[in-house]
Amino acid sequence: MSNILTNELALIKDAITSYDNYQDNVIIIEFDNTSSSFELKNFAASIPSRFDAMILISLSDGEMEIQIDYVTYKACKNSLTLIMPTHITHFIGGNDHLKGWVLAISKSFLQAFPNKQHLPNVISYMQFKKNPLTYFGDIEYKSIYSSLDSVRNKMRQHAHLFYNELIKNALKMFFLDLGNVYLSKKERFTPPTLSRREELFVDFLALLQNNCKKQHDVKFYANELCITTQYLSSILKKDSGKSASQWIQEALMIEARGMLKTPRINVQQVANELNFPDQSTFGKFFKKHTGMSPMTFRKS
């Protein structure tokens, strides 16, 4: 697992109502803010960051907001949020009645998973990456939870002679059951027809994720999309309330915060990585958006 995930678990494990672990590669957590001191926000990324894992967060009660790839989603009862290793994730907040579960599977475990056609293809087919939040009916949600419970029961059979295969097969069945729930309703997996404006918005977000560290100029993104800078900003403003330059600045801040929380990287290296001409310019940019210097943020 990534250091982010492992460190968070190490800090909160004493307060978790239920915690099952398979070789630090598969982790299942039950959380209930109404009866425990454990809070989901202690697990979720408190600053924008990436996990080196695939994480499913499901709510059986309560509401929370989570930002994934710069887009804010509101999860509530019977919802499932899937965070892929490529997602930039930021837990924004939730109420005091959060109840549900978390399933985390390390990226390395996924890559080594046997018979991969049973796992990644189902996820890809459901287009989870582009649609990270889904709501279910009561019966559907109970079915998914029952399948997860089966995985947990298998994880507890440590004396089983074929323990490793037992876990892998249980996970395979979980994702097949999850896929069955999704695919049983055609509207869940039929790609929506996007307008030209919506397509441009989606394409801009993809460009931003891949290029924000090096490309800070709106003109670059407009040229890549073969439209004018004015038209790009008008599209984004209409659909999100933010201009192109605001999107770029927010993306830079997400990357900056994440890197500044990494001890092995100094401020000058962050400035270089984000393509600022010097550390002073980066410092002014960062302070403008946070009210504090990069070093003060790092120490906070």
C-alpha cells in the first residue's frame, strides 16, 4: 500500500470498529461515527493526493462531499464511491452520522491479480473511472454488502491451507457480483450522449490532469482543443462557475499541497516540478491562494 494509506491506518486502527487486513494489500474497514470515535475524514485524504490503491467507500447512512479529479461529488445513503490510483482525491467533509465501509486494494496487488479479465474489465466496462459515484436501491446495496462480507469472512480463515487463493477468488466473486448489479440495469452502463460543450469540458479536465504541472497558460489548453481562449473560459464558466485560469490555478495548488507534504522534496524542487521560474515566484503564488508561505504550510 502507499505510505499515505498505511500511515493513516496506523494512526486510526485503535478507533476502528472493524478492521481486516490481508498482507497490507487488501483492507476492509467498517466505520460508524454514531457509535465510535473513528471518523472517516481521518482515513480519507485530508489534502488533495493520490492513493497507490483502488479504494471503494460506501455509505449506509449519512452524507459526505469528496473531490475527485477537481470535481466535487456528494455521497449519501446506499452510495458507492470508487477511487482509482490515478484519481486526485480530496475529502471535503461529512456530517456526524456517517456509517459504511471501505475496501482498499493496493495497486501492486491489482497488477499481479490472476485472471485479470475478471477484475479490471468489469471495472472498465462499468466506466467507474469516469463515473466514480453511484447510488443503489436498498436491495442492491444489501447484495453488495453481503458479497463484501463474504470476502471479509474468507480473510479471517487464516488457517486455510489455500488461504491466498481463497482471498483472490473471494475478491473475484465480489467484483463479479458488483458488476452484475451495475450491468443488470442498462442505464447504468450506457455511455451518455455528450454535447459538444460537455465533450470539451471532459477533454479539458483530461488535459489539465496530464499537463497542469508544466502548462499554466490558458492558451495551451485552448490550442490543444482547437478553440479560442475566450470560448474555453466561457464553457468552463457556464458549466462549473470557474474560468480556465481558475481551474489551472486550483490544479496547481492541489499538486503543490501534495508535494509540500512529502518530506523528501524541498520547496525549490516543488517550484521546479511545477515549472515556476524560481522559488520566490512559487512562494508568492502559493501565499496568494492559501494566505501562508510554503514552509508555513509544510509545518502546519
